[in-house]
Amino acid sequence: MNLHEVNTPELAKEFLQLPVRLYRNEPHWIRPLDKDVENVFDKSINKTFQHGECTRWVLQENGKTIGRVAAFINNKTTHKGNEQPTGGMGFFECTNNQQAANLLFDACKNWLAERGMEAMDGPINFGNRDRWWGLLVEGFDKEPNYQCNYNFAYYKNLFEAYGFQVYFYQLTFGRPVQGPLDPRLLEKAERVFDDMDYTFGYPKKLEEQKLAAEIRHVYNRAWAKRGEIPELTEGQALAMVKQMKPVLDRRLIWFGYYRNEPVAFFISLPELNQIFKYLNGKFNLPAKLKFLWHQKTGTNKKAFGILFGIVPEHQGKGVDGAIIESFRRMAHSKSFPYEQYEMNWIGDFNPKMIRVAEQVTPNVVKRHATYRKLFDERKPFKRFPIIN
């Protein structure tokens, strides 16, 4: 077996083509867009390169590619919430061969150790947590959502045999759009609706700067400074809105305000993989025309929740129930096109959010695992701390 660092167009192509060959008989796998994968490794596009570094490899045997992997360091998170400097690995694909997998894992470990890391998390993304994060361990009968990992069931054995341990589980809750909510949510919602200082709604028109500012305002107060989650910068928030803009449905963007200040958001998107699965990984002109056709004809019947957050001062007051019930009332109109809804993953370290999700639906339709490998196995392993 020969390991090759990806440094030529030919090897970059092999990096993209390996999963196409591996999953050709898997009915639930959806091929990611080639450009989405390549953008992760493009220094001119992925801003994480401004404070980190990354490399990737393909593994070949007798001239045939049998594995791939990437390793990376994000200097904003190497020490944040960690007892040891921790890097990452991801984009792992491999045949069912422990020796091959170990060669790929060793490449990541050695590269990271040379740069002062003492542990690695994986499979994770060189960038935001809402993409390419975690190993699928339950839910193989469900199609992956956009930029979410789908993998073979045997990957779990490959990771754990190498010494990876579960750092945290990621739960994806899902349900039909139609149907009632848990009475507890409705009770909380009615209590908040009686307070005239609170208002809820979706944007009547799309204003990029305003939307980005409100997302950043809530996100940084609700999520950042917790464990390893970095703050969202003004530029990142605006870039996120610009990226979402071509597919945004304003009816899926909900905010809660207290005296006109944003204090909560519930942000969803049309689930893009329900269209991208027809494009075979391409987004050239013919693919874009095909995408527009599916978009206009209403092929997609699934929405995907990407962000939910409430600033600390308004948590525990029923704002979660109010914003969800406000959305539900609108979603039950005859003109609402979506029939299925899945939420972005919630870490098992966040019991408060899990309780909210369980009141929307008790159904966990997918479970991913974020693993951690300590390079010095004599050190005690600790899971991600519970958020109280």
C-alpha cells in the first residue's frame, strides 16, 4: 500500500472519485457536489486557512485508490475547551480493511503530532460544525442531508479498533411537518404570547446586512464561548447569508424579538440534497439549469433546520416554545410546500436543546459520533462536558 499526499490534479480527482466507486450500490448515499468538497481545501475560499493548515492523502494498492483522509489544525480551537492541543481529521473513506484504515489514521496522527498536537477529533470538518461533522452510526436507511456525512456501518469498527473513543454523539431529530407539538411546548408558547414585549416572525424582505447582523447577535451570545465553539465574525455571518441567499425561503427564517432586540432564531433551509441527488456531483451550467427546474417544480418536500439559539437571558422563559409554535402555525397553511422536517444535529452534551427537540418530535432519525483519539493513551479520556 502506498500513501500519497494530494498535490496534483490527478490525485485530487482520485480523492473525489473514491466515494463514487465505493458507494455506487448504496441506494441512500447522495454524492456531494465536487466543488463543495474541493472548496474545503482551497485557500482562496476556505477562510479557516487564515488561522490553520490542512493536508490530505489518498491510499493506493496496486495502482487502485482504496482510501482517503485529510488532517488539519484550526488554531482557534486547538486549545479551546481542551486539556491538550487537539487537531482534526476528516473526509475519511476506506475499503473494509483495518490495515488500510490504520495507515490513513497514522498519517493524520503523525502529521498532527509533528505540529504539536496531542489528540485528534474525527471525522470532522476543516471549518464550521454544520458541515461534514461526525461518523454516521445509526440511520443508514435515511438519505444524508446537504454537507452531512454518510458512511458505511463498518467505519465504526475501523475507528474504534484504532483507539478512537466517542467524544460526543450527535442526534438528528426528524418528523412530518403536519401534526401537533407536545402540549408542553404549546403551554410555554401561550405564556410568552401573552407578553407583548415579545414578537416573532420571518423577514418580509431579504436584507443581507440586517439578517447577518441579527444571526451574529444571537449566535455569539447563545453559542460562542462555550467549549470549542468560536465566535461568528461579521464577515463570516455575511458570507453565510450570501451563501444561503440563492436557496433561502424566507418562511423558514424565524426570529424572536424582545422589545425589538433579536433574542432567538430558528433558521431552516430547503434540504438541498433532495435536488442535488439528481446532479451527480456537478454544478456546471446544465446542472444549474436542472437545479432551477427542480426548484421551480417543487421537487423538494423536505426542510432542514440549521440553527436554533436563544440568548441566555431569555432561556427558560418559554421562548423556545413560542418561536416553534409560531413557525408551526404558518407551516400548516395549504401553501407551505414542505412535508418532512429534520433538525441539524444536537450534541448529547446539550440536554436543554435535546429536551426542546423532544417536544417537537421524540424521533432520532440519525445518530453520528464525534470521536477523539488521545496520542498518549495513558492519559484519562474525558467526554465533551455537559452544557448546563
